[in-house]
Amino acid sequence: MTAIYALTIVLFIYAAGDLIAQLTKAKLPSAVARSFMILGGLWLGIIPEETFSASTIGGFGMMAVTLMITMLGTTIDTPELKRQIKTIIACLCCVALSTAAICLIAPLVIRGDFAYVGSAVYAGGSAVILMMTSALKPRGMVEVVGFFTILGTAQGFFGQPVCSYFLRRFARGFLSDQKNIDEWAEGEEAAKAEAAVAARARKPLEIPEKYDRIPLVLFKVGLLSSAAAFISGLTGGSVHAFVMSIILGWIAVETGFLKKGTLGRIESSGIITFLAACVLLGNYVGITPQMFLSYLVPICVVMVLGMAATAAGGLLASRFLNMPPGLAIALGLTCTFGFPNTMILTDDVCDAMAPDARSRRALYNVLMPKMLVAGFVTVTITSMFVGSLVLSVFF
């Protein structure tokens, strides 16, 4: 198979998954649709197994992933993180208990390697899956790579309904008190004003906008990614390069070396996102129907243990943070789906629970910042550290 034929097949799968998500209004997410298409196509012989290798995008895709992870670090909103310190503590408590429970208890029931990678994937999503793919796929660990890829796709179906239940429960109590509505209905404007003042402050490494064009931005991202790989090498790989990329991306924004949200500012974001997605799509090659069926029990074990420990962590955090238990649990569960589903789910809950526009605005103001920060802290930051620790200790 020639490279262009293989690439066209991959592009079709990528586009079809996006179209299905649009037609179903995200009831069937694009990642899930693509998974079904690839597995079905491979098992029925419609898609040749060499498609992804023949397309020649695998190696460059991993390089693009490194750039994307660095740019992901530029999305960290430091002022908002400071405002949401209780949210961060609650999330860390939930993730710590859930990953510990999976690592300690799951190996008594399922394969140890499945349990260890499962703990990292439960703590986050695609970023940690990409990290473990880069580390374990070259070793030929097809079964393990297939397991954590499918777990990452499936876990949102476990976490989102439960998170929605706890958010609705919180919303019911919140809206029953008129004082809450009066206090939070106008709270968003002050936060926006504070953010605008912070954004106007000039940073030490900031250069004029007219010089900070896309080619220079891409070079700076590449420079930071290279620095992350170098620093990771100095640690002997104990700290994964992706973890360093996140940290350096955040430092770059704080010093003005890069603008906040760099991935959204560059014209290359679409192709970089596509290449990163292709890395994950290639993980399905080699998964047989028998292997897929063998994953079902381990997935259920990881999810049940993780969600039970998340609930325990939320209850514990709520006691010393003076936070409603249901809200703390919901924030912890964001690790199973992350952004943009944190935003979509919050919007759905606000629409369903608020009786009028003012009540909706109050509920939105209290929930949306917490949910966005929670999803970012769990999926983008904490999961990378958990994944790096799992790789260094167990693999």
C-alpha cells in the first residue's frame, strides 16, 4: 500500500468520526466512533493492518505530540488556579486515593500491568495515554497498549453519568437558597475584570506582537520541547519529557516567552491535533476480538475501584474544605473525561436545573470555573505526574 492511499484511509476515519459526533450531538463522541470504525475495519479485513505504518505519520505524529503537550502547558490559568485552591485540593485528594486503590487492590483481581497503567489512565485522559504509548509501544507491549487505549475511550461512559448525578444534587441544594443566587449571579464580572488587569501587565520575556508571528512561535515551542527532553534525560527518564513539557509551557506563559493558549493561536493547530489523534488510532492495530473481550473485566475492575475511591476522597476532602460532599466527588470524577466534556456537562446541568436566567447565571458562575479547573488539574497536570511515576516504578 502506498503512503498516500494509507493516509487517505486514516483521514477518512478521522473525518468520519468527527461527522458522527456532530450528527449525534456528541452522544457518540468522535473518539469512540473512530475506535469502533478501526476495530471493525481491522477485524473484518476492510482496513489493512499496515495502514498506519504505511501512512508514515507515526514517527512525525509523536514529535507533534511533544509540541502539543508543551502548548498544553500554556493553557494553565495561574490566577484562576489561585482562586480555585479548594477545588485543586479536592481533586488531588480524589486522584491520590483512586490511583492508590487501583495500584494496591486491582492486581489482586486482574493482571498487574493492566492495573498499573489503568491507575494512570483513570487519573487522566489522552495526554497520559500518549505518554505511555511513547514509552511502552516501542517495547512491543501490544496487549497493554491496547488495554489502556480502550480504557481511556470507555471511562467517560462510566464517569460522566455519575458526575452529572452529583452536580444535579449540588445544584438542587444551591438553588434552594435565594442568598446563593443573589451572591453568585453577578460574580463573574469581578473575576473577568481581575483577569483583564493581570493580562495587561507586561512580562519580562514578552516581545511586541508584530514580531511574535507563527514561525517564531513554533520555533519557541520546539525549543521548549527540546529542553524538556534534555532535562528528562538528565533525570534518567524518571521525570518524563511530557511532564517537563507541561511545566516549561506554563513557565513560558508566566515569563511572556509564549502567549497563553498557544495551540489555539497557531494556524498549525488542526494538523497537530490530527497527528496526535493518529498516534492513538494506531494503538488499535494488533488488538484481536479475543483481546478486546479480555479487557472488559479489567476495565470494570479499574473503574469500580477508581470511582469508589474517588467518592471516598471527595467525602474526606469535603470535611476539611467545608465543601458539599457531592460537589467534591463530582470535581474528582472529572479525571474520567476532562475538557471539553467538563464544559458541556456543566452547561447541561445548568440548563436542566435552573428555573430562570438569573438562577442559571448564578449556578453557572459557581460551577463552571470549578469544573474547568478540576478537569485541567486532573487530566492535564496530575495524570502526567501519575503516568511518569507508574512508568518509572513498574516499567
